[in-house]
Amino acid sequence: MSPSPSTPGTNQSWGGRFSEPTDAFVERFTASVDFDQRLALHDIQGSVAHATMLARVGVLTDAERDAIIEGLGEIRGEIERGEFEWSVALEDVHMNIEARLTDKIGITGKKLHTGRSRNDQVATDIRLFLRDEIDVVAAELARLREGLIELADREADTIMPGFTHLQTAQPVTFGHHLLAWQEMLARDHERLLDCRKRVNVLPLGAAALAGTTYPIDRHVTAELLGFERPAENSLDAVSDRDFAIEFTSFASILLMHLSRMSEELVLWTSAQFDFIDLPDRFCTGSSIMPQKKNPDVPELVRGKTGRVYGHLMGLLTLMKSQPLAYNKDNQEDKEPLFDTLDTVKGCLRAFADMAPAIESKKASMAEAARRGFSTATDLADYLVRKGVAFRDAHEIVGQSVAFGLREKKDLSEMSLEELRQFSDTIEADVFEVLTLEGSVAARNHIGGTAPDQVRAAAQRARDALASLGGQA
């Protein structure tokens, strides 16, 4: 006997037990197809693997499998050409594709859903989608890191002030500073690849929440879809969204780093700093002030950081009170995840294009380093090497700086006699450590500012980046 038809006006996938159609507003309110159609090609990918597995274990015949796969291929073409007609009445991407498949190949299309639920289907689709997107993000992140490393290598000798509390502290090089950015991104890259491992687990086969009575082989499906393994627990498989939260957490940390870089770029392009120049193609002008060149790209990246933070908090809040297993709340996971991905990819692309084109203003940087008594610590270290206790050396240098402020002289501009009024330990060789070049070169250890150390660090960063190439 054929099954009874659903109540008119209800969804054909679940309407059998309902006595009245869904309210028109509720139909629109609960539908997700407007945004989850973005998963369509991954949904088809998962369905092809599912049908292949069902035929392999004897649930489908080979002819049924072939008809399903051929029909899904035709639907893929319709979607890629923009010819597919999406229906809110069919709720989501899964039912739209299944309904179209049934239109094409008849009742065999209804057999595709054997042994699975939309709960494990959507969890699989999101993981397939996010896995591919992670690979795109990783490639852009690698491109940005590569650009920063090359720029750092070129700027290994360019002296600039290093800051603490945004006050001049000690001289560093622009290359050294850029490699600090690179270190942030290297940690982000590792976090991303580590996140991918937990994304790459197959939920399909968990069905609605408790698995299925059909003789499925989840290892076959996992292999067909390139997953590392099937999920161990059916309840967790359909309700877990940790992987989306983890990716959004990665994205929040990455955007925090890009925002810090953006803040420095905005400062450095100002007339007050005048450290760098950004190419015109990454800036805009003012509608009223013709002299303006605004660093809009870094400003916008800085602004978008809060957007991604919001998505992280939204996903954490979404999951915090859900009992096992699947709940309709989880429909709200996709839009924040999708927007996070779009934001991250856009910000990374902008930075990866812009960073290698940053031009340093060497004279301005060096002059800024000279203005702030940035070699004061070098003078203290000099005195300690001469046998002066560090606390006494600190006091001597403090007095020297106070004198320089009154006389408007940097330490390197003072005469030997002026310096010796604070300590007769100071001798003519002091001027070797009071130059910016001497100060930078003196920190000649791994992680230090000496130009040769910066170049060596750049090479290590290249090697480390290259070693990640095959992990995605």
C-alpha cells in the first residue's frame, strides 16, 4: 500500500502527522533556504557519497545509485548556471534538492534519504563547506605571511623607534617590527590548521540522533568524502557545533591581530608619524579636503573586527543551553559562520595585496628614533659593563636624559665632557653604543634587532611557512 499523502499545504517530507498546514508566516520564519542554499554543492557532494555507500551495502541497487548520481549532477549544473528555482515552502537546501531530484527521476529520488536525517545531513554539509573554506583562508593567510617576510627582509636595516606605552623606547628596525606581525600570523595559521582537524570528522550516519537500522558503512562514506574518520557518538555528531565556534574563535584572534596592525598603519601614515606610505589604490580621499589621503583599508579592517567578535559571542550563546541532541536553534549557526568567513577572506585579501606594497620613509623613521633618547638603555648597559651597578647606571642615565631635555640634545649629540659630568666612567668609546646603528646591531642574538638576525629570522619564517604547505 502506498503511503497516505500529507495534509494539503504541509511539507511533503514531514507533513504526514499534521492535521493543518503551517501558517504562512511560520513557514517563512522557520525556512532557511535563503541562506543555506550556499551549501548546495556540498549537499550534493554528500548525497553522491551517501548513495554510493547505500549501493555498496545493498540498500540501493546499482541502477538506483546511477540514476540518483546522474540526477544530482544535472541539478548541480542548474545551480551553477543560476537556473535552479529555490522554494521557501520546501524549507531548506536539502529538501529543495531532493524535491527537484524526485521531479527528475521519480520515486527513486525519494530513496536517497534512506538511512539519514536532515540533522546529520546539514552537519555534514557545514563541515564539508567549512573544510573547503578553511583551505581558502589558509592560502590567503600564507600569502600575507609571505609578503610580510619578504618586506621584512628588505627592511632589515631600516631603523625606527620601538615603543612601549606608545612612547619611544629603544631603536629597532622596520624589518624586525614586521616580523613581529608575522609571528602573530604564524600562530593564527597553526590554530587554523589545528581547527581543520576537528572539522574533518564525518557526522553522516548518525541520522536524526540515534543512528540507523540500515547496514550502512560510515567508513566508506568518510573515505569517499575525504573525512579523517566518522564521528564516534551519534548524539554528539548531530548536535556539535564546536568546530564552528572554534573557527570563529580563530577568526576573532586573527582579526584582533589584523586590527593591531591596522592601528599602527593608520598611525604611521599620519603626518604626525610619517613613517610609511600606502599606495593610492588602498586609500581614498576626502569630499571636502583635497589634501587628504585616508588609509581606508586598514581602518575598515579594524572596524570589521568587532563584527567577528559579535559572531563568536552569538555562536557561544546559541549553544550554551541546548540539551542533546539536535534543536532548531542550530539553524542560527550558518549566517554568523558565513559572514565570519566572508569577512576574514576579505580582510586577508586586502592585507595580502597591500602589505608587500608598503613603502617605508627611512629618514622620518630614523629621525623619530633619534628624538626620544632611544639609546638610553644602551648607555646604561655600557656603564654596567664598565663595572657600575645597574641601579646606579640607571640614575646616571636618567640625569643625562634630563640634561638633554633641558639642552635639547640627544645623548649622541652630547660632548664627552657633557656626558662625563654625570660619571667619570664614561670614555670616548661610549659613542659606539650611542648611535642608532650601533644600538640595533648590539642586540645580536636570536630574536634580536641586529640586521643579520632579522634576515636569519626571515629565512626561518620562510622555512616554517613552507613546512605547512602540505598540511591543509
